[in-house]
Amino acid sequence: MVDARLWRRFDWLLLTAVILLVTFGVAMIFSATRNEGNPSVERSWLDQAITAVIGLMVLMTFSILDYTLLKNFAAPIYIGVVAALALVLIIGIERQGARRWFSLGGFDLQPGELAKLALTIVLAKLIADRQGRRPYLETLLLSSLLVAPCIVLILLQPNLSTALTIAFLWLVIVFVGGIERQHILIMSVVGLAIVLLVTQLPAFQTYQLRRIELLLGLTDEPGANYQSEQALIALGNGGLFGQGYLQGQQTQLRFFPVRHTDFIFSVIGEELGFVGCVIFMVLLATVILRALRAAIIARDTFGRLLCTGIAATLFLQTYINLAMQVGLMPVTGVPLPFVSYARSSLITLMIAVGIVESVAMRYKKLEF
């Protein structure tokens, strides 16, 4: 049983923002997929809604559990995720040249999404356990050795955006964990070397490099930027208040094919306008800020790093997705948190929010 006094510290504002975002997402997925002509696509909103309900139960379960228990499972979590990332390259289903998913009875499990949260837990434990040890450079090297296999396996899928998210997550956690000034130069040099190495991988050369060249206008391929161009048109159509729910021209006439997944923000912009986009961003900013608040009030380094890593992941995913839709980044498969049709991502994010709630509820020991 959980002490009733803990519930007084439960972050109801965080939970409310998450529920509103998920509801927002289900409504926009319904608008983006109705009259699609494909029954499996048309029921995406229902699948997302069912996943959201399950996710809320998972969220509450993780908030009830003491987050410090995660330390005991860090090793098996890490081994399981690395094994899943390796296995998906062998038996995972392939779509559009990428092998990133397991098909589990109609549910597509993407281990790359789980890897983000798993590495947050593993890195937080490593750095918290080694807090105060010198030199910190040793901790940096150990943490990088944990992250490297996951990044390599994810790049082989190929999935550059998730690999970059994990690299960013590592940088944030080791920085908050107590990086020393002289190590910033070392990390910069290592980071540059990794970037140069990644650009030489065959997967990058044939898949991501083409997208970057198209974004920068270095190559001309008619129709290659069709998706992002249609997304910009949709956003422009929305104006201040939008064309109305279920009334978006680009959306309802199906001018761009992945409206309910990667480009859901364009649907929001077209049908609900600038005002709808602002409301969405305020809700998502609330979730990120409440995660940072939990990090600030956390009673230990482990909890602080957990919440910081979760907030960093949410921020970067949001930035990449929005930048992609306005032409500031190449088109890539990064879902918009809580809103895009991405069931693996939604479940993972619900677990993450549950962990944040657990940290917030236990920011200091109960007095007896």
C-alpha cells in the first residue's frame, strides 16, 4: 500500500496536461484518417485511444512504485534492450527500407523507443552510483561505452533521428551529472569524430545524406520534398483560427500520406490554426517543465537525472518533429510526443511520466 500522504504530492497538473495532449492527439488522428479507404488506417484513432487507456494505467502503476527500485533492474533492462535492438535487425519487419519494428499481434513494437527510456535509467544509475568519484572522465568513458552499442545498432536500422536523440540524452545526463570544464573539449573532439564516422556509414550515405542534400538544395529531385511542401501549405492554410475541425483542405483531401503519424502537427495547424498550435505547445511545454520541476526537487541524484533525461528526450523529439514540418530539418520518423499515432512511443512516454510522478511524490522522506 502507498501512504496516503504521498498522493498530496502527486503532480495533478502534469497528469492533466498529458491527458489533454493524448485526447488532443486521438481527435486529430481521427480527423487525419477518416474516409481513408483503408480500414486499418481508419481505426488508428481507436488503437491510439486504447493504447492511451492502457498507458494511463501503466503511468499510475509506475507512479505508485518507488522509482529507486529501478536501480535494481538497470542491468537486465540494458541487456534486454540491446538484445532487442540486435534482434530487430534479424527478424523485425521492414518498411520503406528500414527494419525497426517487431510485429506482435497487430502491435508494432519499436525497441528504439524503449532504448531512450532504458538508457535514461541506466545512465542515471551509473552516474548516481559514481557521484563524487574522481576523475569524472572515467565515468564519461564508462557511460559512453554503454551508449555506443545502442547507437550503432539503431544506425544500422537505419534510424538516425533516434540515434541522435540518444546521443543528446547522454550529453544532457553527463552534463547535469557533474561534467568538469576540461572534459567539454574532449567530448567535443569525440563528438566530431563520431559524426565523421557516421557520415561514412553506407546507411547514412544512401538514406540520410540524400534528405540533407534535398533540404539544403544541393540536389534537385522533382517531387522529393512533396511531403514537407504539403505540410507547409497545410500550416499556411490554417491562419489564426484554422479551417475548422474535420475541414482542413490538405488533410481531408489526403494531400500528404503520413498525416496521422509524423505530420500530425500540420493537421493541427490547418484545422485549428495558430491558436490550436499554441494551445498544443503550451500543454507540451507544461509536461517538460513539470519534469524539470521534479528534477529540481528530487531527493537524490538518481531521481534528478531520471527526470532531466526524460525532459531532454521530450524536448528534442518535439523540436525535431516541428522543425521537420517547417523545413528546418530533413524529413525523419520522429513522432510528436503524446499526439502522433505511435503506440510504442506513447506507452514509453506514459512510463516516463509515471517515473516523473514517482520522483515528485517522493521528493523528501515521510516523517513519522
